[in-house]
Amino acid sequence: MRVLVTGACGFVGRYLLAELASRGHTSYGMDRGAAPSDLPVQEFLSTDICDASALKTAVRHVAPDACVHLAALAFVPSGKSSPRMMTEVNVMGTVNLLEALRSDSPATRLLFVSTAQVYGTHTRPAPVREDDALHPESLYGITKAAADGIALLYARQYDMPVMVARPYNHIGPGQAPDYVVSSFARQVMAIRQGTTPVIRVGNLESRRDFTDVRDIARAYALLIEKGIPGEAYNIASGHQVKIGEILTALCELTGVHPEIIREESLFRPDDHCLELDSSRLRKTTDWSPLIPLRQTLSDIVKAS
């Protein structure tokens, strides 16, 4: 298939392009700015998804069989500092893409990448399924929930082959240091190199469901190949781990014993992770995570 990937230069985009290449697909990368020289694509299109006209031209040029929409403003605190930009990119950028496909490539199989944050954090009596109510609690979650709903509306209203992925936390080598695991890895490596004796943390009791980004990329590839139009798919490992256990494992892997300082600005007392039911994904695509958490952490350390 000819696959268009928006947000191709981002953390997940690079892994997805590699996964698509390994499966014999021809990839077209789209992002703002210039393409990195090592991006494994047939062609790169420097296009801003907020520019509806340019996006329509790009879609017409590629005429993709499938598209994975990764482009988004995904760092949650950016919702406070840049609310207008987050809304423009996450909501209107998605509408622009949907309209471009509807106009010029309506048969394109589109996978809109949402987030598990659309479900919120309030405790529920059972693992969360895709048809359960959405209760986003941050501007990021709200914008993703809006785009999520719009994508599924286009599937119903225009009979377009649109699907939605709702992944939980994914980690791996090359992730920005804004995120907790990559931040810890960089800090413990700094300690190992003698730069600093301390590590600054938030709430180590918080629990998260982490999946290796390479397993996430494989799930996306499987969904554009086998996913059912009009459906949403949860993606999660099914195993929760305390943030403190992640830090302990990273310290063991690097052989450091840091002084731990709790940073109030990083502390989230009500941080809670829901359990997701990913059986729909597993049944449809036979996907399951293959890379153990310890291996992921080891790879992150090596890349830090």
C-alpha cells in the first residue's frame, strides 16, 4: 500500500515508517519543515496540517491507499501554555485532513491516532472498552476526544474507511525528555557520568501502562491492514507499573544510587491510570506486545 504518515518526523512517526517499510509498504512522510536525511520514505511532503489548501494538494498528489494521522500537539502541559495552538492542530488539523481525503481520496483507509486520555482517570468498575463514555480531563484529552468523535462521525456520515486508535503510554529510545521515562533515563545517565548526584521526581506511586513504541507502531500498521472501518481500538500492554519501579529498574541498569528529590512542580497527587480492554484489537489483528519492559528500558538507557 501507499501509506501517508502525518507527523512523520515525530517520535512515533520514525518507528512507524520503519515498521511499514519492513512490511513492504511504500511510505510518504508529511510534517512541517525539512525532512531528516535518514527518514525512510518514498517522498517527503513539507506540509502544515493547519493549512487546509496545502494539505488538500498533498493528498491529491500522493493519492494514498492508507493514511496514519499522527500529527498532533501531544505534550499535555502545552494545553496550558498554548491552548489555541493545541486546539488548532489537534482538532482543525484533523478536520482538514478528513476533508482533504473526502474530497480527493475518499477510499483511503485512515487511522486517526487518538489517546487513552480521552477516557479520563476516574475509577471505573471494569476495564474500559471502546464504547464506554469519554471523560477527558485536560485540554489535550478534550481536543483528542473531539477529533476522535469527528473522525468516527466521518466514517458513519460519509461512509469513509476511518478508524481510531486509543493508545496508552508508549516509550522507547529517542523520546523527548519532557516525558517521565526518558527524563529519568537522562538523569540517571547524568549521575553515572558524574554530572549531578541527584534525580528530581514527581509522584513515584503513580501507576502507568507502558508499551514499547515499536509494538505500538506494529499495532498501527496492523490496523491499516486489518482494522474495521468505523471502529475505535484501545492499545495497551495490560500491565500497570509504578513510576517508582521504573526508576528503580533504570538505576539497576546503570548501576547508580542517586539522591532522590521530590519536585513539587512534577507532583500529581491524583494521577490515576485506568485499565483498558484491548481485546478488540487483539481479536481483529492478533496483535500483542512483544518487547518486555526491561528490554525497552535497557534500549532507552543505551540511547540516552
